[in-house]
Amino acid sequence: MRSLFLKKSAFCLGACTLLGTLPSTLGAQLVREDTARQAQQSPALESAAAAMPSGNLRLAQEVQITGDSFWADTGIDVQAGEHVVATATGFLRYADQQTDSTPAGIARSFKDLLRILPFNGAGRGAVIGRIGDKDTSQPFLIGAKRDLVSPRSGRLSIGINQLSSDTGDGTYTVRIEIYAADANTILYTAKAVTSIRGVDNDLFSKIPRRIADKAGDPGDMVNFLIIGSQDAMEKVFTNAGWVKVDANVKETVLSGFLASMSKEAYLTMPMSPLYLFGRQQDYGWAHAEPIAVVASRNHLRIWKAPFEVNGRMLWVGAATHDVGFELDQRNNGVTHKIDPDIDLERDFVEKTLTSTGLVGEVTHVRPRNPMQEAKTATGGSFHSNGQILVLKLGEEPSPRQ
């Protein structure tokens, strides 16, 4: 059974590789408008169920993207909390299709499931967007119209949900309106500080340097801490594009494998239970690029510490980057291979979370007896400069009495 599963996995990975690679960002025609005047509300906006943003219009612009393009840099830097209203019109025609594609995309057929698109939740030819750089941002569907509150800060790009080897003929025009964040929105600019009160060697004396497997064999390095409530912790990861991973490995193996060809289920492929503070992880989070599917995934495990920092919850995490597969030296099975330079994954966590406007302070601490080089529980090696990332989430103001 194991050999059959591995053969199927290898076939799927090979098929995904042969389907094409993503092209580089292409240019677009931009038409910037006078934002001092009020925006004219189009019939599409009038018929939309979502209410118009309450903030003032900051910018309006049109982007034209042709069918042979992939991603277009709009030149617009969006701030976390701002409303982004995008309305798309136009048509594309693919060589193997008898009808035109609209900005909503073509409904995916069984044959189309073999395509690993930039955003697998939508059909080929759909208008999509992303906020932030290509390495850390996740695409989202715009379709004919999208009104969203940006969960993070970054450059806005508009694209077409297609592969470089399978482009269409035609043009989409996307009108983009950026509205200021609502007056009651509380956002933070992550402030780099030299220290955070309560984060000292006394605290690190209570935190193991490494997590372990069920047998007690030491594994990944503890490389980040988060100070904040459970709700705040979940919100910062969700807004940064991380997805919760099902902790039930047996259920996830089959459901994730069968769905990965058509959905973003590669994010929830199994994450084995590892242990800290005498129990397995409280949360697993994953962040991946669509084309990577199983072989490459940013992921982390996080535990609620049995103690607090100045009356606030403390979350202890270990983050690594899966880059392929290797032999599990414990049982000769197959396991994920991690990038040995785990500081890159620590920096990835910092970059994604601090872009959300939910992190108040950030620092790096090198504790006594830092972990710098070791092997994981499965036999893989890793190295680090020994620093631990510490993020203090912004505190919500206390309600008035």
C-alpha cells in the first residue's frame, strides 16, 4: 500500500512539473485618475451586495491586462486595513474553448483539474490579485468584482488565472479603487526594538531549545515566540496568508492527496505531531506557493506556553521550510526534507506576520546556550545563528468602564 501511494504521489508531482512554469511579471497599461474628485459609482457597484467603503477614496486607476500576460504590477501600494474595490470587464478566448472567458473564469472540467493554476479555487481565465511580493503573498479571486479589506500591506498586482504555456487572446480592463481604512480600524507598524520586557534569560530557561518526536528524539529548533492572546495569534497568521493544518494525520493523508489536484489542499497535507511542554503542537500552520503542491511548503508548529509574559499569553514555535523528500533514518520511510538554513524560515515568518498591521514590536534574542547546528528527529541536518524571533502583537485598547 505504501509503495502504491508513493508511486501515485510521484506521478502527480511529475505531472505538475510538466504542466509548465510560471512566467515573470509582465507590464500593463495604467490609466491613473484624479482622486480629488469623487468616484463615479458604476452599475456593477450599485448592484453589489457589499456596502460601499466608509473611508475616503484615496486612489482610482484602471489596469489593462492582455491574454498573453500573467501578473501586472499596478504600481499601487496598499496598506493593511484599506478597502480595495476591483471591477473587471472584457473577454478572453482560449484555443481549445468554443466560448469566451469572462473575468469570472471558465468552470473547471475534469480535464482541467490537471492544471495547477495560480489560484486553484477559480477557473482558467479568471481575474485574480495578490497583495505583497510573489514569495509571501497568496493569490485571491477578483472575478467580475471584488470588495475586500486588505489584510496586509504590500504592492497590489493583478493577474490572469492561467499557465504560461496556455494563454488566451483578448484583454481585461480592471478598475481599482482604494479607500482609506475605516476610522475605527486599529493598525500597528511593527517597531524594531532592542528588547521586550519580560523576554530575558529567565524566560528562556523555561523554554526547551528544541522540540521532539513521541520517542523523545530531539527535532526542530524553537526559533520564534509570539506574545498575544489566542484570538490575536490566530488572526495574525490568517491575515498573513497562513492556513491551519489538520492535526489528524490519518484523515489528512487521503483527503489532502485526493483533493490536491483541484484545490489548495496541499497546504493541509499532514504535519506529523511533535512535542513540547509534554504535549503535541496546539496549532500547525502552512504557507505555500500553488505550483509547489507537496514538495515545497513553509510550515510551523506552535504551542501555548504554560506560563505568561507580563500577564499575556506566550506562544512558542518552530518553523521550517519543506524543500523535498528524504529518507527517514528512524524507519527507512519517506519524510519531508527541510531547508538546512532554518533562519530563512524564521525570517519568512517575520516578513509575513509584520505586514499585517497586527504586530506592535519585533526583536531578535540570542539566549544562553543557543542552538546553532544539529540534526532533526528524522536525521536531517540544520544550522542557525542561534537567534530567536520575538513578536509582540498589538494590544486592543481596554473598553471604557
